[in-house]
Amino acid sequence: MKVFIVSDTHFAHRNMIKYTHRPEGFDELIVDNWNKLVDNEDLVIHLGDVCLAGSRLWDHFVGRLKGRKILVRGNHDSKSYKRYMEIGFDFVCDSFSWTIYGKRVLFTHIPVIPLTEGYDVNVHGHVHTRKDYKESEQNRLFSLEDMGYRPVLLKTFLERNIK
């Protein structure tokens, strides 16, 4: 089993083209990239903001994504835990921690600054681009725009250099 992370897919959110300069058809680009990398036995941790909150397209996008999926709810994820599980998530939470690859990792949508004592790193989304955010060894931003609109292996993400 491989462990991937992704964040801020914002399926069906047309304003993402305007505000983050995503390409036309970014929804299908994300689905295609996801399914090329992820196998059904893999785990994907989604760090929130899956789909435009009012959209009826949740099932259309999430149901097509391979792998077992954990959702760490973001500020646009206002549905019940039960509803997220009905559409294809295996676990739903507002944050969680996991000791993996020798690090105590706190997974959230919005960055936790300063990082809560007892954790080595906070992996989060929300900000959308590292151009607008100063990453540190303790606060690691997953930016879908900066990662080629695809999930990334968690191990690779944690080992990358911070600039």
C-alpha cells in the first residue's frame, strides 16, 4: 500500500480558474492524474476542500477516484461525516495525527501555527500556492497547483527540501 496526499481539489468550483489560474477542465485533469498514480489498495489523505459545497457533483467526482480515501474536512466541506462516507470516503475527520516515516505528523486543512507541542510537522492545504506562504520544516503546505494537479506520495512530500 502506498500513501498519498492531496488537497483543495475544489471540484466543480469554476472560480478556481480565475483565482488560482487553474486550466480549463481541471476537474478531469485531477481525476485522470489521480487514477494514473493511485491503485485501489492505496491510501489517499485528502486535506480538505473537495468540491464546491453546494455542488451536486460530489458523487460524480469522488466516486471515480481510486484508492481508500481519508478526508480531513476543509473550510468548504460542510456536509455531514455520514454524507462524505456515502460518496466514497472511508474515514472523515477535522484533523488527525499519525506517526509515519519516523515523524509525528498532524494532518489539517488550515495550517497550525505555531505547531502544537508533540508534533514534528503539520501537513496541510488551504493556501493554494507556496508563492503566498512561507513554508517551514514544521509547516508543510500541499498545494495542488504546485504539485501538477496530482496526489503525491506522502513519504516523498515529507522528504522534499524546503526553499
